[in-house]
Amino acid sequence: MAVRIGVIGAGAIGKDHARRINHVLSGAKVVGVSDVSADNAASLKAEVAADAQLFATGEELISSDQVDAVLVTSWGATHEQYVLAAIAAGKPCFCEKPLATTADGARRVVDAEAAAGRRLVQVGFMRRYDAGYRLLKRVVDSSIGVPLMVHAAHRNPSVPEAYVTPMAIHDTLIHEIDVFRWLLNDDYVSTQVVYPRVTTKSHSKLRDPQIILLETAKGVRIDVEVFVNCQYGYDIQCQVVGEEGLANLPEPMAIQMRKDASLQTPIMTDWKQRFIDSYDVELQDFINAAASGTASGPSSWDGYVAAITADACVMAQEQSGSIIPIELPVRPALYH
Ligand code: NAP
């Protein structure tokens, strides 16, 4: 029987995930929708989930006996309360990042899930499901010897005026923070942020670009350039240097042209396109695990560690040049 899914948060990603569940993936159906915006909920229902019931609140949706599993795609500050309610109801829950807007909030989710005694939460770190990162991981695990360094970049053509300096960590670097832990099977012990010359394409509340230096427990050094007004495109780079060779994240597939006396390959400009296929894979993984009443993939613990690391990186931004230690609490047995 199809997993009956309730969606809390009918904005851009909520609607897109509901479309995937009903029209692309198998084994699940969207049966409920809730959003503080009745218009957004009605629009999701009209466009991609005609049979879904509209719920006045997320809590009502979670407690409905018509709903087997929950998707939390509302505004970030509301995630924690819905994930905690889903855990209390014993229902598998896919939560878009962030798991919570504070490390303390993420800790409350970890504690609740650990007390429940089984995995119920998957956090929306979709890069782990990207075919390119998966190939890279296979090579890092098997072919280039012990990893020593990672050189990475996360570049956007431009960002809105509302995007300010800490968002380079919480909204942008957060994906690198999670994926490098997974890629290297390692944890961070310190971070440092240094600022190159500022681009004239930025504004007074955004220091852009920035370089984040992470150090792992095994001694790997990672440098990530975050440059969100780079003008030329949305560009994700990752190179892992090992003892016996180095490996690059593959470029997205694109046609190479010879034209007008130049060799040309288009670069994406829209971040939504870059990992579009990975969203399908991550949600299918959620559906498959939810069918057995559990969750897999990035866990609450991963969401919590990402929050602790992000907080340290923001402190490193504020104290540019200083090395900020990252200390993790003991990992509960559920996440071993
Ligand atoms: P969005 O378009 O603003 O959608 C958020 C929706 O949640 C809106 O309809 C909003 O209503 C609604 N909402 C706000 N408070 C709520 C509450 N208390 N209960 C139920 N619904 C509520 O944002 P989005 O782009 O879809 O992003 C949603 C989340 O997904 C964010 O946390 C974001 O970081 C994450 N996200 C992740 C990725 C990824 O790559 N993994 C990509 C995109 C987004 P109003 O419009 O009335 O406020």
C-alpha cells in the first residue's frame, strides 16, 4: 500500500516535492497539505495533489490517522516544532534543511528521536544523493589513497539584497558542511574564515567572497570559496587530493560547442537545476524507508552537527582570522 504523506509548507520546495511524490516517484501519495498561507495550500492541491485534504495546522495533519509520514517544507524557523510532533506521533518525517534554526533546537530533535529508539527523521541534505558526489565518494573511498585536502567552491551568479553575510554559512555553506563529512567519513574540529578583497557587485551587509577553512579530526584541510555574486553562473566545485591521486566532482552534463573560433560549454545559472535529480533520489529513499516505519539517509544527528558547525563558522566570520574550535557532544548509539 502507498505511504500516505502529509506536506507541511506548500511553498516552492513543498510543491515541487509533492509533484515528485505524486507524479515521478513510486510507493507514496500526498494525502494532506497544511500551510499558514491558505492560498499556497490550495495552489499545491490544485496543481499537484487534487485528492489531498487541507489541514488547518501542521499538528492536525501530523495527528491524522490518514497520514503515515510527514514532509516538513515550511519556513525554517517552524521545522523543529513539526519534526518533534512527528516523532511524538511515531511517524517518519522528511525535514528540509535546516533541521532547526539553532543547535539547541536540533539537539532537542536528536534527544527526542534517540528516546523514541528508532530512526524517524531524514534531513534534506540532497547532495548525498547526487550522482556526481556518489561517484566522487566511490573514488575517494577506493582509489586515491588517504584524503589529505579538499579544495571547493560554491558560487552563485548573484543573490537578493536580503542575503547578508551569515547567510553565506546558514544557506550556502551548509550543504558543503554536510556533504564533506559524508564524503570523508570524518568530523570537523575547527574552522576559520578569511575575506579576500570585496567584490564591487556585493552590498554593504554582505562580505563577498569569503574563504572558509575547515579542519577535520583525521587532519584533512578543506578550503571552500563561497562567492555568491560571481556573475558568471551557479558553479559547484570540489577536488579531493589524496596520497595517491586526486579526484574532481564531475561537471554537470552539457554540450560542448566549437563556434565563432571558441570552444564553449554552457554553465548553469539556476541553483534549482543543479541538483534536481538528487531530489528525486532522496525522496524515493525517504518513501522506501517510511514504508517500513523508519528513516534513512542524513539523520537528525547530521542536522545537529551541521548546526554546531555552522554556528562555529558564523563565529569565525565575526572573528575573521581566528581559529574557532568545533566540539561535538557524544554521539547517541542510535546514530553509530
Ligand atoms: P517558501 O517558498 O517561502 O515556502 C515556505 C512555505 O511555508 C510558505 O508557503 C510559507 O507560507 C509556509 N509556512 C511558513 N510558516 C509556516 C508554518 N508555521 N506552518 C506551515 N507552513 C508555514 O520557501 P521554500 O523555498 O519552499 O523553502 C522551504 C524550506 O526548504 C526552507 O527551510 C529552505 O531552506 C528549504 N529548502 C531547501 C532546499 C534544498 O536544496 N535542500 C531548496 C529550497 C528550499 P508564507 O508564504 O505565507 O510565509
